[in-house]
Amino acid sequence: MIIDCHGHYTTAPRELEAYRQRQLAGLKDPAHIPAQGSLAISDDQIRESLEPAQLKFQRERGTDVTIFSPRASGMAHHVGDATTSRYWSEVCNELIHRVCTLYPDNFVGVCQLPQSPGVPPANCREELTRCVQQLGFVGCNLNPDPSGGRWTDPPLTDRWWYPLYEKMVELDVPAMVHVSASCNPNFHATGAHYLNADTTAFMQFLTSDLFKDFPTLKFIIPHGGGAVPYHWGRYRGLAQDLGRPPLRELLLNNVFFDTCVYHLPGIELLLKVVPVDNILFASEMVGAVKSIDPETGHYFDDTKRYIDAIGWLSAPDRRKIFDGNARRVYSRLKTSSAGSAATGRAAT
Amino acid sequence: MIIDCHGHYTTAPRELEAYRQRQLAGLKDPAHIPAQGSLAISDDQIRESLEPAQLKFQRERGTDVTIFSPRASGMAHHVGDATTSRYWSEVCNELIHRVCTLYPDNFVGVCQLPQSPGVPPANCREELTRCVQQLGFVGCNLNPDPSGGRWTDPPLTDRWWYPLYEKMVELDVPAMVHVSASCNPNFHATGAHYLNADTTAFMQFLTSDLFKDFPTLKFIIPHGGGAVPYHWGRYRGLAQDLGRPPLRELLLNNVFFDTCVYHLPGIELLLKVVPVDNILFASEMVGAVKSIDPETGHYFDDTKRYIDAIGWLSAPDRRKIFDGNARRVYSRLKTSSAGSAATGRAAT
């Protein structure tokens, strides 16, 4: 089985965006009392949004199941307040649940959290619990910068985040470290902010004892780990110069990288320098780069092709990247059929 | 000849730091009138600071000349105001000039600029001109985030920066895009802020028409280009999706990467994906990573070894990386002896 651990519902029916616009309009009206409101999207609309996109690509590329979450840039935690984020997260997560219910073999849910700048992350415990226990989700996306490019909250290794981590450990779910839209004109979202956040989070982990406090806490750093594998020597050296333990001992039981790197030489580097146990297959389709690479004639984000092209990768290692590591990290995915596994466990 | 385009005076005599501490103490005293003050460092002290460090490593590693600038993390443009930065930059640049005068065959100067958050970069024209025309410097370091991790100034592609670019073009000097210390606890300086700034600047260039306005403006993105070469496919795809020209046409006449990547697989990737004409040899010694890699028995930042180890790199391409490209980008370095070239040209 081939598990793609990084997909967002970027093709959601336009009613979702209309909902969001109504919500944002309400923020401008002092007399408006926030409420969850309703989202009228039919099952057929959901099918129509997925069939020519994520499902078509799954079939064409030969991948089986996508760990699926709301659109990352749409989370926009910097907009409104914690109540805004709460309703918006609930609506987005419920839509993901409907996707996973309609296509239990193709999608497994990961939730958006109702983060808000300056608001203690403990406020996310309730929605995380609901998504895992009631909706059968297997993880969450955690935004290390809810301010959207101002970086005003504490680092991920601060005790500020601990109440959420306690809940993650209790529920046995990992977080993908994933920022949202950037409201800082310096940072293009998918071309800078995303990768910077990945790099930033890794260095935060490197300089802290977070995983002594939470030995079973797990993070996936997406987009191939930002700049980290390319600078693996720098990070090994920085750890050494700072008197930290070697990376393997320091954080490689807890930190994993996905394969959202959109060319063969990048994937080769990733597989060369990062231990195979720490790499999870992912494409982020349909996501940051949507077109076909004129140099190869294939989609930039068809990352399976790059991995398939690496002849020196052994069959057992390939299985780890495509399947075994995802089951280990998203440990609520237990049985041979990933999709029904998550649903099954949620029902117990 | 082997030109290392990225070295900082990280080993300056402690009197420099004492000067800075006096300057910062003055900031806290409302009655204090800022003045440049004086820096008592002897020639012997300068020699003693370089002989067992940069000069020793040049000899051991077989490099010839280092394009040398004040310590990057010491610039700290976010501290004080523009007057603080002006005096501090003048003192640091004059110290670099003394280094280059004492060792004209080993060092060529690049200046720190008196940037300050919120202050138009036009204020840097005077110091840049002085350093180039009077001190024989061949370039400058340009901090894309003078706020030190808050990113409050406009992107490098904003007209805010144009008066400085006009002067750079007039003087025919490039800028290395280099942030300084981070005062944002999210960003470790050398492990996150530096690499993030590199990635950020590249994406700013990708989304703008800056090089239509300044066809001869040149930037070096250090630390191997941050995350960029590892994600070269992503950037090619983003340019395509955004309707921008191909990277080569869009920015590769103007944007160059150094080789400060501290392991062989990273250097291999860089040389595989980035055109050879856009790569300049550099080590940043003595810099971010100071120790020996236990996996190789050699210094992490001995980047020449990695390039030497790449068998498929042709001799002409190797010469471009070690020498020719630096002369082209730092075009005030014209003759066969790089050091005396800069000094000679300054004297004309």
C-alpha cells in the first residue's frame, strides 16, 4: 500500500470559501454575534471536487490513500480571533470527515486546529479530541506561527505548547508542522513561508529538550524538511558545537520528513542523508505546484516517480517510505487497509 | 587562484566588542551624545587574530584570498538607531580595511552597511561609496531584515531599496544578502534565520521585475542559497505556475549562490541543479560551524574538499567556481592577483 501523508482539500467546493467570506464579513460588523452557521455542500459536490483531482491523481500515479486535511493556506489563524478559528476549524474538519466517509479507502483525516495568535494552544485540545475520537482522524496540522508571518508566539519548544502536546500524546497522534498563509509581504506563502517554518521548527527542536519531556511526541516536518536535509552537515555540526547529542539520539525518534520535494536530485539528497526510518512518502497534491515539469513531461508533484527512479533504494526501505513509516508515525493507522483502519478504530 | 567569497572577521580582537558595549551602554544614557569614539587595536593584535585562524585555514586548505567583511551576526542593525549603525559600521569597515592593508594578498574587503529598521536604505549610499572608492572594497553585505527577525521592512524588491541599488550599479559592486543576529526567539541565527533569509530573498526576486529595472544588479545568496537548490523543482514550478519566465532568464544573470553547504551530498546537489556560472566558492570560515565532522575527520566548513571530491566536475567548471565567477560578480576584482587588484583599483 502507498500512503501519501500530506494532502490538503485544496479543491473544496466554492461554498466553503463563501462560508469563510460570510464569516470574515461578520468580523467587520460590530453587531454581529459569531455562530458556526451552516455549510450546504452535497455529497455529489464533494465527489465532483475530488474525482477529477485527488482521486484521478491517486489512480494515475498508483497511490492508495491520502492523509487528508483542510487547505493549509486557508487556515489563516491570524484572521479574527479564537472563536473565528474555532468555527472555521470545525467546519473545515467536518468537511474532511465527509470526504473520508465517502471515500474510506482513499482518505484518512487530519485536522486543522483552532489556533489564534497569543491564545494558549490549550484551546485546541477539545477540537483535537473531537476529531480523533469522534471523526476518526489520525493527526493534526500544527501552525508554528499563528500570526501568519510575524512569528509573535513562542517557539514550539516552549511550555506554552505543552498542554496541547499532552493531549497529542494521550491520543497517540502526531502533528505535521505546517504554517498557513503569510500576511507579511516579505514571505511568499508556498515559496518562502512554508519552507522557512520547516527549517525554523527543526532548529527549535535541535536546541531544546522537548523530547525528553515528551519521549513519544511525534512531528512531521513537511516539504522535505525545508532547508534541513540540504544542510544536514550544518545541522550535525551545529548540534555538535552546541554540545547537543547527535541528531539521531536528539530528535530522530520524534521528527520525520515528508517527500514533498519536486525534483529527482532533491529526493536523492533526502534519501541519502536522512535515515530511511524518518522519511514518509507525500506529494501534497493538489497543492503548491500544479503544473507539468517541461524537463520531464510529468507533474512536478508526482513525487512517487522520483522515489521509483532511485535504483539503489532497497525494496524493504521503499516499503518503509511508502507505507511502514506512515503507520508507525500515524499510529492510529494500524491494519492493512489504512482508510478503514482509522474509521474502525474511531468506532471502538 | 582560489577565491573564497564569504568570510567574516569573527575572530576580531576583543577591543571591538568592548567598543560595541560602550556604544550600547551610551544608548541607555539619555544624556549621552553619540560619537564614533576610537578603537585601539594594534597591527600585531590584528595579525594575532588572523594567523591561527583564517590565515592558517587558507594555508591548510589551499585557498588564496577571502572576500572579507565584518562579523554578520555582529551587525545587529536592530539595535539603536541609524546613528548607532553608522558609527558601528564605520568602525567595523575600517577594521576590515586594516586587515586588507596588512594582508593584501589574502583579504579583499566587503562592507557592512549602516542599515536601521524603518530607515530608508538611501542612508547607506555614503558609507558604501566611501568603502568602495576610498577603502578599495568590492561589495557589501545587505541585510534583508534590519529588524533582526521581525521582518518589518519592505521586501528587497520594493522601490524602498532602489536608491541603494542605483549606487551599487553605479559603483559596480554586488551585495551578499545576509541577515544578522535574530532577536526573535523563534529563529536561531545560524540554524534558521540565515537560511530563511536566503530562501525568502530568492522568492522575492522570483516574483518581481527588479532585474528589468536593474539589469546589472547582482546578489549573492549565501549558505548555498538557503533551501533553494534543494527545492529547485519547486521554484521552477512556482515560476511556471505564476506565469514568470524560466529561472535562467528571470534571475540567473543577477543571482548567484555560494558553496557554504557543509557536507558532500549538499554540494553535489548544488552543482547538479544550479548552473555552474551561478556558483561561487565560499566556506564562511571561521563561522557558523567550527568543529570537525566525526564522519569525515575534516572540518565541516572545509567546503573545498567537497568540491574537490566531485569527480564529474570538469576543470573549466571548477575554475569558474573557484575563481572566474567571483571575478565576474565582484567585478572590481579584475587582475590575476585578486587582493592587489582591489587595492590597485581603489588607488586609481
